[in-house]
Amino acid sequence: MYKLSEIYVYPVKSLGGIKLNSAEVQLRGLKFDRRWMIVDENNIFLTQRRIPSMALIRTEITGNRIKLTHKSKNISSLYLTTGLYSDKQTLVQIFNNNVPAHFVSDDADKWLTETLGVKCRLVFMSGSDIRLINPKYAKQNETVSFADGFPFLIIGQPSMDLLNSKLPQKISVNRFRSNFVFSGGEAHDEDKWKKIKIGEINFEVVKPCARCVITTVNQNNGRKGKEPLATLSLYRKVGNKILFGQNMLTENTGVISTGDKIEILEFNE
């Protein structure tokens, strides 16, 4: 039997994640997930691909605020209030997408610029800032947050266990920045799924997740290495992509919790 074992949200794209016992499923992703994003002077998104040390900024949810704290630098924390942002709207670039967003505050920009050592700004995706998913995979003009491409990402613990059995040194699932981890079954069972139900929420499994160099960044120290991509390339490479985990869309909204049963409604043909 499959069960939901871990839930994660990443309020600010590419900063530290937060492990939750339960979360609210919204159409564009879990509540709080990737609603904020850091951009450079040209409004191009910044991630651990360019700045691995972004992993060293920890995030916490405290009521209706997000608290940012650096793991090693002796600096005061930054607090972001949900729904509080500037009236100034802009377009930001995520890969080939130009996405509407709102600037947050001068204080946030200053804190992040000083902390990361690169001039940058913080933007927020309000309810009126719409970003559509790739139309190739859309069913009903689904939307997504500042996530790379899809609202939800799921990985099986058996898949992680298999990978760790092949690695010279074990790594945490946090390298893969998934929203959901599940227990039960065999390694990469998620590759066979087309539709699933977690608790009372129905999800459509739309495509495998192609992995990038962020997986090589140690989330505890912000340092980049060769693993796990070197090992994954030996058994999870399809064409020129390394696939690990599955991207999903939701068909309804509500709350899910760790321990919820996962039912497989439909398999791939």
C-alpha cells in the first residue's frame, strides 16, 4: 500500500524548503509554494543553478508570515507577510516564460542583495498574476506558481532508497525539491501512474521530471558536487535527460496530510 510520507513547500523559489504535516492543495500548487522568487537586475530568475549558496537561507512559516534566516551568517531575519507586496507590477523571466509578478519591498531587496552578495530583487505572485503551464500538457488552462514548470512533484521513497544504494555517500531527498514523498511499492512505481488520489484529492501525473545541477548542491552547506547526476546518468538517462520523479496537476482542492493513503486510479498504457 502506498502512503504519503512527507510534504514539502518552498515559499521562495530555490531557498530552503519546509517540511509539513499537512498542506492545502491549491490549483497552482501547495499553499505558500514558490509564491516568491528572487530575480537579478534584468528580472531573470535566480536559483541554485547560478548561486548554490541560496540553499543556506532557511525558510519558516510563522502564522501569515514567512521568516528567512541565514544558516551561518550572523544577520537578522527577514519577514515576508503573505499578501503584502508593492503595487508595482513587472514581467519576470523563468526559462522562456515571461511571467507577471509584483515587487515586494526595498527592505527585502536590500536583505537578499547583502545576504547573497549579488544585486537582486524579490517578487511575489499575487492571485491576479497568471502563469499558464506548457500548453502541451494542459487540460483546462492550468496555472502554476514560480515552480520550474508544474504545480506538484512526487517521488517515491523506494526510488530514493535505490539511488542511495548506488551512491558512494547517501543523500537526502531534499536534493530533489519535491512536494510529496510516498512510501510503499517498488522503486520508480511513480513512472507507471497516470492518475492517483491522495486522501480526497485527485492528481494527474503528466510527465517525468528532468533533473538539473541543483540536485548536486548539498542543501546543508551550499556546495556543488557531481552526485547524484553522475550515478543517475547510468540508469535514469533517456535521450539527453536524466529523469527522476513525476510532475503532477490537481483536479480539485483541499487538504492532504502525511499518512494519507495513495490510490492508483489509472496506469499509463
